[in-house]
Amino acid sequence: MIYPDRQTKPILGAIVLCTLPHFTYISPIVAAACLLLWGYAAAASAYAWRLPGRRLLLVFAGISFAAAMSLHEGFTIEAFVALLSLMAVLKLLESRDLRDRMITVILCYFLIAGRIFFGDSMGVTIYMLLTILFTTAVLIQVNQPQAFFPPLLRLGGVLLLQAFPFMLVFFLLFPRFQGGLWGRTHLNTAQTGFSDQVGFGNIAELARNTEVAFRVEFAGEVPPRNQLYWRGIVLWDFDGRTWRRGASRLSPLPPPEADPGDIAYTITLEPHNQHWLFTLDLAREISFRQAYLQNDHTSFRWRPITSRITYQAVSNPDTRLYSRKHFPKHALELPEQGNPRSRAMAETLFRESGGGQEYIGKVLEYFREQPFEYTLQPPPLAEGDDLVDQFLFRNRSGFCEHYASSFAFLMRAAGLPARVVAGYQGGESNPYGDYLAVRQSDAHAWCEVWLPATGWLRVDPTSAVAPARVTGDVLNALPAEETSSLLSFLYSTPLGQRLRGMINLWDFVNSQWNRRVMSYSANEQSSFLTALGLGIRSSEELPPLLAIILAAATLILILVFALFFRPKEPVRDLTAEAWLDFCRKMERIGLPRRPAQGPLDYLRHICQQRPDLAQNADKLVSFYVRLRYAGKGRPDEIQSLRSLVKKFNPGRSA
Amino acid sequence: MKGSVVPGSSDFQARSRTAGKQRLPSAFLRQSILILPTRYGFIFLAMLAALLLGAVNHNNNLGYLLVFLLGGMALVSILHTRRAVSRLALSPARSKPVFAGQKAIFAFTVKTSDSACPAISFQFVEGEPTTFILRGGNPTSAQASLNAGQRGLLRPGPLVVAATYPLGLFLARRSLPVHAICLVYPRPVPGPLVTVPGPDNRENEGDAGGCGVEDFSGLEVYQPGDPLQHISWKSYSRGQGLYTKKFEGTRGKSLYFNPDSLPGLDFELRLSRICYMILKADAMRAPYGLHLGNRLVKPGLGEKHKHQCLRELALAGHKKA
């Protein structure tokens, strides 16, 4: 039973602080259960309620385990985190003694650690430091139950600061290994970013997500904004509702020839748990382990991207798309039935136009002239097979994927090979660092049409409806009533401009943090050692060398700290030492000082027993008494007392 | 005690006695301090190992930062733990006499030159640990107990001082010599009261004229210290003030307890029986004396008298302390 003690609340506080950041990706049911249990624990501690027995808690623990596993698709990291969140508060409910409390606090540390799999931005790191501070203060209080909490926060801070040099040394010198030790635990959350299909509505969901998808640094000039098409995937198969990648029929792109129009750049891609990498249209070259360019100019990596990666690529916007000579058969495939009105219109328009190029112009003109609307919240399309018809002739309002899907449909219906490309368009340049931040809200879909004269040609039907989308920003392109959010505030008011400056600064800090700290690896370690003057010949030499330096540095640190912590040397009392020397000499001749004898009594005793020593002893003892009791003696006086004692020779025992 | 009291020395340790040797306080600071992980320390280290494996496997730099920060914290906490016990100074311990079989409690003050307020546990080698929170820089009262097994003088060994301050992950332990002696009376063993006449009756005739328990002899004005059960509550309730009922014992015959009056018993058992008799007589407020070999305590009453008699019993057969 919890009695209203001083410990339950801080521990509960630590649990709450450590669990809260996980709420964004654990199941809402688990989160709700956590909230309930926290409330119960807080009330139980405040009103001294009886707590559930161990058996009941065991049942709860079993339910938690089953719930965590079933709600997060088995043994995933999310499931472990959810389980930890529940276990921590259940453990608190059974806290009866030091052991339970210690285990609870250690569970809190585990909860803090669980966060490392879900992002490593500066904000996450700072929050993590704060929770470590709080949890450590709680750990101290668990061990010093009578202590007040606020000073313990200070002590925890002192501990963290003192631990900092160790952390730094270990972080710099602990050998890093490429790749993992074994298979990584499956991470369930498909990180934000689009999936490998485009239908009617899934990119619009991203439009309000301002998370950074990747950051780009150009070696030279930044290309104009309407050229910033970031190619992700190419979609071939249309089933009437969704465009999919279909079975892979791709082969690697042959090595390129250098071209003066080449644009070289570096991309730092946030993990998205998918296999593709983004490149500027059209990539000619990409350099990253296990990643290669395919002949549709998309980049693919065998292992999904589960951690932040940085890669260099070269693109050339003028590159004629590969496979000019032919197109695959499936670039013309459409479902057998459905969308009769669209098919009819495609036929009519194609018949009226003299060729592919003109037909494309006519379709774009159709989009431009009919009352099409660019919006994030299109009226829902009814169930059925004729989604393209519904969009083109009834709703006429949609986001980029609506336009791209129906445009590609119209092309194929007229017998022109077409495909949908998904990726990002645009990017915001950061004034603090010379880079471009491409956010999830920049997600975009466009089309490519194959013409005999040009090969694959990029056509962005969205630009026909909302030209501002390509030259400006999503927000400029959207109707006014949809931009009344925080974002429009940021882009249209002076205060918003200043705030945006701060957001840019924060993004810059994060990008630096990512580049300089979070991507620290064996390469940086090797150059760090070279900077120290310890060049290495091969990468096999690195780990042992690092281990040796690490051990030495740790030892030095410990010694420095031990010196700092050494017990204070007690001040030597020379007067007392001299007096004890005198007493020892007297003891040797059989006249020990009795415990209760003060110096003067002792002197009297000596004078009685050994009148021959009386003169010397009197001089010495009275000198001692003066030094001892009449204020502190000067150093030279103490010195003369010492020499007196040294010279004093009681002779042999009487 | 031989000269180990250094007059004017502010250090408590200066007053501790060690095997009759004269030593300076600093000598005690050279004691070795043992540091071990507690079981939570082991759990914590296991947790760090698990996190480190996770960080290595995922090549996660944030994980490395976290593990090394927590590891550094554990490492630094060892120094704090060590410091908590290294700067302690103990005063000599005081203790009240106890009966054999009881717990002897030694009270002392602890001082630390540190501003920290660690919880420190004190324990004699064979005793149980008790924990006290130090008040940083100020002397703190503390105590440690030990079971008193045999009568006589109980001199506990060094005091084991331990702390897990601040994180509870490591335990620092050292033993501090502490000057402590406890007088242990024999264990009282119930039995009939057996009295013997004094060694010289004539000499004692006047002495035993104190208060007896047998016959009521009248009321006297209450004096502080009179036993409560002898107060005349009846007259008090009548509003006549506080009076004490006086009883007359057997005049001229003082009671003496003597182990020799219990033949056929083990000497220690005899002392235990006598101990019981003394306590009984004291409770009845019957004057008693003690005749123990060549030592004689004249009959009397009161706390001081009782303790004098019990002390004789405790030290019977010992060298006079």
C-alpha cells in the first residue's frame, strides 16, 4: 500500500516525463491505459488508497503484455516501448520497498532509452537530457528518502555535469562498427513520408506535415524552383483507383557521360523505412553503399533506410530520359472497363489534335479552362469504378495526385505511354546554412509521357491548375480558406516572418547537429586520430587503437576526478604533536600522564616524582600551556616548543 | 586512556582510543575503503550493457551518447560514495548498562566535513545496521546496537560505516575504530528471594531502619521520589494533599543477597538469580545489600544503589575496572 509518502509522486513524475514522448507512436489504447494508471497512482498516493494486490497486478501485467504485442504487430520496438510504459506504472503500484522503487527508476531509464529509435533531433536530445536529470534526482531520493526533492535536482545536475567529460571521451573514442551486430528489431512505424502508391488522397494527408524529409546542399548554384522536382518512385500499374509500382522490370542505368550541365549535390535523407532515395530530376549518378540508379532514373537501396543517410548525387535536368527508342508495353495498360466519359473525351481530343505533343497541350488546356480547383480537402469521391470520370466531370477539385492520376489515365486512354512519378517538388532554402530543406508538405506527384521524338517527357498537370504550386509554395497555391492555419500565419504576417526565421535557425541547428554529431562514424574517428597525430594505415587498426586511447583517457579522467575528490588533509596540529612527544618521553621513564591529568597537574606530578627534571619540564609545560590556551602561537614559537621537546632528555627511569 | 585526548583539537577522532597507542587523527583517514556495486548497481550495469548493445547494433549515436552519459554518471557516483564515508568523524560512544540478552545501544555523534547529506548506515561487526541521514557539516546523533551476550564489559569491535549515497548503485564501506564500552548486567533469572544475614549483624542494625514493605506504619508528606504505588490516593481524593504511606520492614534484620546462599548452582546462574532478587527488592522498595565474595554493598535503596549492586554483579570475577 502506498502511504502518502514523499517518494511516490517524484517517481510518478519521472514515469510520466519518460513515457510522454512515446505517445506519438504507441497505440492510443496503451496511451489511454497509461493515463488511467497514472491517475490512479496519483490518487492512491494522495488519498492513501489501498493498492491492488500482487496477484491482480500480475494479471494486469499479463494483459499488458498481450495488449502491447497485439496492438503493435508482435515483437516490434513499439511493442517493447508500450510494454515498458505499462510496466513502469504497474511496478510503481506495487512499490513497497527500496527494491521496487529502484526497479521502477531503472525502467524509467529504459523508457528514456527507447526514444533513440524514433528520431535523434536536437529537441529530442535536450528533452532526453532533462528527463535523465529528473530521473536521476528521483533515483537519489529513492536512496535518501528523507531528503527534500529540489536540492536533489541540483545534485543530479552536478552528477550529469561531472559525467559529461566521460561521455565526451567515450563518444569520441568508442570504436564504431559499420552495420549492426545482428538483425535489427523491426520498427513498426512507417515513418512519415508517402507509401509506394498514389491514389486519390494520400499525398494530401502529407501536405500539412512540416517535418523535414531531406536536406540538400548544392555544390554550385541552386537551380530555379520550378526545376526542383525530387524524383522518388515511378508508378506504372493503374487499377482504376490507385497507381502502383507493379512488378519490378527495371535494370540498372548504364554509367553516364559527363556533361557541362551537371548539378552535383549532397542529400541528407531522414529515415523513411522505404527502399528508395530521392534525387533531383534526372539523376545520372548516385554514390551510396548498396544504392544504385535504375533505368527509370529512380534510386533503390536493398536495405530499407532506417537511419539518417547522406549521399552524393549528380543530376542533369536536360538529360533526355533513357530508353528513348522504346517504351515498355505496360506503359499503355488500363483496366478493361470503367471511366467511359474520360475514355471518350481522350479519343475525341486525340482525334482533334495532330500528334502527341498537341494532345498533351489540349489536355492541359482542358485542366486550365474548366473550373478545376486545387485543394487539400476535395469532396470525397463516391465508391465505384469511375473515379477518373467523377473527378474530371463532377468534383473537379483535388490535389496533385488527382491531377497526375487522371492525366496519366487520359494519356493511356489515347494510346500514349504514360506513368506517374511521386516525389517532392520545391524546398525552402535556409538562410543560416547554405542548404535547402524539403519537407513532407512538399510531397508531389506528376506525370511522364513517352513521345517518339523526345522519349519520356515530364508533364506536371498540377502546374496547369495551380501554377503557384510549382513556382511558389503549396500554401500560395491553395485557396485562402484552407490556409488560415498556423502555416499561413507564418507566411503572411510580419510576426510570422520572424517566427519563420527562428524555425529556419532551429532547422539549421538540427542539420548541424545531425551532420556533426549524430553522423559521427568510423571515418570521422579516423580523421580525428589523424588530427591527434596518430595516423592509421588500415581500418582494421582503428578499433584497437581507439580502445587503447579510450582506456588511457578514461584512466586519466578518473585520476583527475579522484584528485578533485580526495579527502581533505587534516591540518597538522604541531603543538599537539610536540606535547604528545613530551608525554611519550615521560612515559618511557615510567611517568605516564594519567587520562584525567591536565598539563599543569601532570607537571606537578613530575616535579614531585623527579625534582631533577622540574626546571626543564616547567619551562616546557608552561610554554605548551601558553601556546595551547592563550590563542594560536606564531609559527616560530611552535617551532621553538618543538626544539625544546626534542632537546628534553629525561634520562633513564628513576 | 593515555594522552589521546588532544586538548583543543576540534577533531572528534582525536579522542578515540586505539589499543592504548597514541595516534594522531590523520591516521584514521588512511583506512582503506571498500567499494562494491550493490545489486541495483549490477542491474544498472546490465541495463547499460543492453543499451550499449542496442546502440552498437543500430549504430545509433544518440544511443551512444545516452549510454556513455549514464555510465559516466555511475562512475562519478563512485567518487561521491567514497567521499561520503571518507570524511566522517565519530565521537566516542555512550551507552547505558543493559542486562545480558538485551540490546546494547551505543550513541555517538557523527560529523562530516562535507556539505552533502548522505544516508550512512552504522553497524558493529555482529550487530544490525541502522541508517542515519547526516546533516551536512553539522554533528548528527546516531547509534548502533549490539546484542549483549554475556555479563561484563561489552567492547564492540570497530564500527562498520557504509553508504550507497547518492545513487544507490555502489556501496562504500570502511570500519572506523570507535571507543565504546557497555556495562552488561547478568540476565535476571526468576526465583524465590533468598536473603542472608549481613556479615556483621551488629554493624548493620542501625542501617536497615529504612522502609520495609510488611506493615503500614502511617502517612508522611509526599517527597519527590517516593514510589507512586505508596501514595495515599484516598487522602489525596479527599483534598488533603499528597501523602505517602509508610511501611515498616523487619527492623534490625537487613536483607543481604549472597550468591553463596544458592548452593548447587552454576556461578553465573547464581549471579542471575541474585540479579532478579535485586530487581524484585527494588520494585518492592525493600532495602537490600549485597555480599559478593569479599565485596560488600551495604543495604540501601534507590536507583544509584541498585546500579551499584548490579555493577558488582556484572563485574564479579573481572579485574576491577
